[in-house]
Amino acid sequence: MSDRAGTGPLRRLVVLRHAKSARPEGVPDHGRPLAPRGLRDAPAAGRALAEADLLPDLALCSTAVRARRTWQLASDEWGTPPRVRYEPRLYEADVPALLDVVRETPPEVETLLLVGHNPGLEDLVLTLAGDGLDDSLERLRAKFPTSAVAVLAWRGTGWAALAPGVALLTWFTVPRGRTHA
């Protein structure tokens, strides 16, 4: 992490791009459902987070149908899902809007999950990551597809201090579900 990284508890920002959505004719963007692949991939994202011991203390989810369904299917893979807040500001949000929402997170939350959309989520991760483990940053720069999960870690006394370049990208994966025969 950069020298601007603070002291305090380890905080993790888990960023989950919604699963693959369908584009049914006549359905507005906000109301688009998940496509069959999305219905398979969202639970796989939940399993991947559980297996990596990255379950959040709080989830903030876009109000778009595809994001809400991604959250529901992912969190169904956990014994006891955390509290979720459906946040309209996450829909079509850019980096400043996303940072505003994240910075409002109560200080007792150590792991926060954002479920939302591109390009905002990808831009947020690239803005906050001062560095990455392994080749994770290069892979993320190449593509941040649907169902992708990025995890940023930093030390700080509160979310309000989160700033560009202070976090370390510790994990980047694209979980995919299997089709059933």
C-alpha cells in the first residue's frame, strides 16, 4: 500500500459487479433481469466469497433488478447474510458518487460489499488501488466482466478517510457457475 495508508483496523472493500443480465425488449435498463448465465454465476460469486472468508459486515446494493438479484443469489450461499441497504445512488454511479456512498459507512464496518455496475465499479477499484498482489491489477485493467469480484484492503480508522491510491488490490476473480446436465 502507499505511504498514505493510515493506521487502524484492516478494512476491506469487496466490489461485486452484477451478474450477466438479459435485455428483454421493452424493459427499461433499471428493470433488466439476469440472463441464464447470470443466474448461474451469481451463486458462484457468493460461494467464492464464502470460501475466501470475505463475507461482509454490510452490503450496499444498487436498486437495479439485476444487481438486487445478484445480491440475493450470492448471499443465499451464506449461512447468515449481513445487513443489506439498497442504495439508489449506486445505479449509474461514477467514482465520486461511489466514494460518497462508501465514505458514509459506519466505522464499525470492517468489510463492506458493493454490488453495482460498470464502468463505475471498475473505475473505483482502479482509482483506489495503489498496488495489487500478483497480476491482479493487470488482469482487472484488461477486463472487469460481469460477476467479477475485486477486494481492496487498507488500514484506517473510518471509511471517510478512504482516498485514491491508498488500498491494495488483494484479490480479483471472476466466478462462473456450472450448467446442470
